Amino acid sequence: MKVLLVYPEFPDTYWSFKHALRFEGKRAAFPPLGLLTVSAMLPADWERRLVDMNIESLTEADLDWADLVLLSAMLVQKDSLREVVEKCRDKGKRVLVGGPYVSTTCDDLPADHIFIGEAEQTFPEFLRDFELGIPQPVYRAPEKPQLSATPVPDFKLAKLDAYSAMSVQYSRGCPFQCEFCDIIEIYGRVPRTKSNAQLLVELDALYETGWRGLVFIVDDNFIGNKRNVRGLLPALVEWSGNRDFPFSFITEASVNLAEDEHLLEMMRQAGFRRVFLGIETPVEESLREAHKGQNTHRGLLESVSRIQHYGMEVMAGFIVGFDHDPDDIFERQIEFIRESAIPLAMVGLLTALPDTQLWRRLEREDRLVRESSGNNTDCSLNFVPQMDSNRLIEGYKRILRTIYSSKEYYRRVSDCLERIKQNPPEPHRAALAGSVAAFLRIALRLGVFDRERAEFWKFLRHTIREHRRHFTKAVTLAAMGYHFRRLTEEYCR
């Protein structure tokens, strides 16, 4: 059999980093880890190809070659997913679709086979049925599987040079119950982890491909199972040290990470350089509304500062549109982001994702308007908010215009660099091979052709004078800020 694995295209969003990746000569941030994992489940004698539409086009020749077409997508990719499915159907190809989108929104997608839930349970069952000639239209995982059955992803299938970072997964699920979150609906509230040996074998496989540089541990809450993480990190420190620190790591975690200084120190030693936190809002009433009590146990500014102290840049998500948001929520968000020294502050409008607690509540209250686009930064609402909609959207745009103005953004970057006193171990020098070329491209675009070039050179001079050891990080963050400013101008036009 010939199997074509296709990853649909993402629209241009803050999360795409499109304008920043161009400086690095990359096409996308990360490869589709789910499809690489499913590829490893295929029979060894089956041929396989991967087409990530975020780095290359899907061609007629690709489809003509294939016997089966496998797709996985998130909600924000749904338009591209539908186009690909229709194209495959026109070609008479058997189409299989799984992933987060169909797991929460299994509607009238004209695929031959739909996979709801995690592939470790559904996909082997399909392969058995397919061999017997009795494949079913829908496969639904009866439970959340243990990750011991997860194979090493087929990293060699991806065109590694096209990506800024690689991805691995250690755990699934989160113990918290945030009302707006679909992760706990898809993966459950009991975090499941791989064994230490499993993850290290995956890192060995990635190391053998020749990859050196950034690795994203894609867990939605890396510390969801703190006991297991505490057991993993010493092994990860040893593995990295024995190989001269070939990777630096980024991940996502809950804010209570700041309460565990031993964990923070071990992450620093292992080479973690950035952590994404779901901060959401500085308004405690809105946090309680969202069932996000874990963010109310200690001061949020103090928590961010504690993590930064261990050499990790904090990236964070923020939300406006809660029922309990006060009239001055926009100014309070701006001030918090400024004081926290978080350069990459991903602010979005509250969105009701399918089959979440928020979706179900708003449905009961007759406040749902439409299905979400999956992009909470495109200035659209899919529910009726308590605040006047126009006022909410205009206030949201004011936040974006303020925090991603060059002066504000560069100030936060400088403040962040000031706080990162303890650096994680430096990655292998091979990971920095493209830095000079990338810097020249950034300097040309931001320092010569950009209308904000005066702020760029002012920032660069300050960096050289005060934060010389963080020069590479500073320039990288400048490129990301350019991406956010470009997107802000498009959204707020």
C-alpha cells in the first residue's frame, strides 16, 4: 500500500510566526507530530510520504501516487482540511481523518473513515479491519490509552530543514478544569506520561537524524503529573550532558510551576529556555469564573518573575471577554503584560470551543452564535458577551496596538533579558549555524526598510551595552515582534 499523510494549511495567525520564520529561512515552526506518530504505526512494508501543506503544496502527482490518504487537523485548519478531503474524493481516493478537530466536531466531513480519540486505540483496529476487508466508517477510542503503546515518531519522514524546531510529546491530559479549555475534553483530566526510557529513545531517534537546536515538548501541561516529571528531569539532564547539550527545550505548563523551585532548577539544568503559561487575566473574579483557581494561589507577577529568575523566558496566553471582566480590563491587561516583562504575550478574545464546559454553558444560556474559527486573535466573536461586542473588540484591538508597538515591545524584551540571570546550558554550536545569515536579514529588514528602524537600532544598542550575552535571543525576539506587529496591523485595519 502507498500511504500519503497530509497536514492541512494553517491560516496566518500570531501562532504561525510566518514573518519571523522568513528571517531564519524556515517555512514552518514545527512538523506535524501526530502524523509522524501515526506513520510509525503503519505496516513496515507500506510505502509512505508526508506532505505538510505549510511548507509545500499538495500536488496532483502526490494524490495519483497514493492508495490511502491520511489527514489530521485542528479546528483552525478546518477550511484547508475540507478542501483536501474534497480533492481526494474527486480523485476517488480512500480518505482517513483524525486529530483534535474531528474528535470534538465530527460533523458531515465526507471522509471514508473518521477517527475519534487517540490513535493508539483506533488506528490499529482500523488496520486489522482493513486487512480483513471490513473497515468501518467511524472508529471511536473507548478510553484514554496509556502512552506505553505510543511508537517513536517517524522523524525521518519530515523535511527537517524546513522547520524552526522539532517536537516530542511526554504527556497528555491536565488535572485542572478551565472552563474554556478543550484539552481536558480531548485528553482527560488524569495526566498520562511516557516512561523516561520512552522519551529518551525518542530523543535518541531525533538526535540520529542530525537535528540540533530547539525541541518543543508539546504537552499542554508539562507538569500535569509532577511526580513523574521530577523523575524524568534528572535523566534528561544526564542525557543532554552526555551529548554536549544538542537540544534546548520549550514547553507549556501551568502557573503553579513557580511554586516548585527544585523543578525549576532541574528544568534550567536540562536546557529549558522558554515556558508558555496560561495566565489569561489579572482579574481574580474572571479567573474564578473560568474555573482557573490554580492562578489565584499566589501573585501572578511574582510567579512569572520566579520562573524568569531560573533563566527561562515566559511566553503567556491572555484572554479578554469574560463575563466578570471590569470596564478597565484592557488597561489592566496592558499594565500586567508591561510589568511582567513577557515579550510574547498572546492575547485573544474568549472563544467557545466545541464541546467545552464554556460551550455547553453558553448553549444553555442561548448565547452561542456560531462555531469558532479556531483563531482567537482574528477579532471575531462566536458568542454574545456581557460587555458590548463593539466595545470589547475595540478594546481588544487597543491592547494589541499597544503591546506590539515597537517601543512597548522592545522595552519588555529588555526587561525580560534583565531578569534572566541564570542561563540554561548553551546548545551545541551546530544549532547556531544560521545565526549570522538570519541576523543580516533581520538587520536589513528591521534596521533599513522598516518604518520603526529607529526603535530597532535603539534597542540593539541597548542590548549590546547591557545584555551582550543575550544578543542572539534579543535579535530572535525582535524578529518575533516584527511578526506580531505585522499581524496586528492586518487584524486592526
